Amino acid sequence: GIQVEQSPPDLILQEGANSTLRCNFSDSVNNLQWFHQNPWGQLINLFYIPSGTKQNGRLSATTVATERYSLLYISSSQTTDSGVYFCAVLYYGGSQGNLIFGKGTKLSVKP
Amino acid sequence: DSGVTQTPKHLITATGQRVTLRCSPRSGDLSVYWYQQSLDQGLQFLIHYYNGEERAKGNILERFSAQQFPDLHSELNLSSLELGDSALYFCASSVQSSGTDTQYFGPGTRLTVL
């Protein structure tokens, strides 16, 4: 099956710093999403980005499908950005697809 | 707020018991997906329903079953519960059957088996 690897596994930042999170995947994908899981456990959609670049405020994401990776950029980080960031890809195993999640990057932003 | 609702938020039960988790998808979404998040296995896909029909199965135990009703809400039934079933259970919904569109996640049900 498809492998999804995220790096780094842990990241500690000072408030105001920028960061880049990476997601590598081992096969072609038709769907890639980035999520933020907040400290209360809620999964929040950040981007649906099977290819190209998107921006939403301080966050942006780029997926280079041909090279099988995606990057999530967080600029001017805030304490509320803390939590775990997951990327998930669509894998066609069998007749239908389902999201395969990476293990996540745990981000801690210190004031 | 994703528009996906799940009840209950928390559930504490004993080994050997049976529980039912409920999910209401976003208005207009025909697909419902169930995922399990545990400390050792991470986030794993369980099952996918589209407009009442089962579309795909993932790592779902035989003790677990699900269905999607005509009003499109879905229920996940967990029986003969074991300590290892303690986890956060999410449902997600999307418009399409293929999974190639955005999946929106509910707030989850935290199950604790004692």
C-alpha cells in the first residue's frame, strides 16, 4: 500500500517564527488534504490540495504531485497554531478510495 | 464548524458491552466515512458508505459494523468491546463517492472502555 511520511515528527517554535512541514508519499494520489488537530482533538480541514499551491492567511500549501511531496508553510506562528498537523492522501485500494494519514507533525508554539 | 455532527461526544463503558456511535453528514453530502484514532495505530480508515450502500472497508474488526440510513445519517456499532477499542472515532462526509473531493470531519466521539 501507499506510504505517507511526515517530517519533522516534532517541532518547537517561538511565537512569530516561520516553519515548513513536509509530507512525502510513495505513489500517485488523487486527493491530498492537510489537517490541524487542535489540543481538544478536533480535526480541522486546512487545505484540499492534490496539486499546485494554495494560500489561506498565514498558511499556505504546495503539492508537487510528480515528485510525490507536499509542503505546509506556517508564517508568523501563534500559540493557537499548536497541535498536530496531518497530511492525508487518497489511496485507491480495491474499488474505492479512502484517506491514508501520515503520523503527523506535533507543533508547539511557545509565547 | 465543519457541519458534520457526532453523538455522543464522550462514552465510557465496560469490556464486553456494545455501543452505537452516530454521525450526521453535512447537508448535501452523500458519502460518510468512519475513522479510528488510537495512540498506537494513529488515524485509520474503517468504512465508507455512499447513499446507503457500503463502498469500501478498511481495517474494521468483525465486531464492528456500520450502516447509513435513508436520511443519510450513519451509525457505527461496536460490540464485545475490549480495552484496545478505546479511541477517538471520527466520521467524515463528502459529496462524491470516489473520495477525490474534500472530506469534512466531525468533532469525534471519545470512547473509553474500562
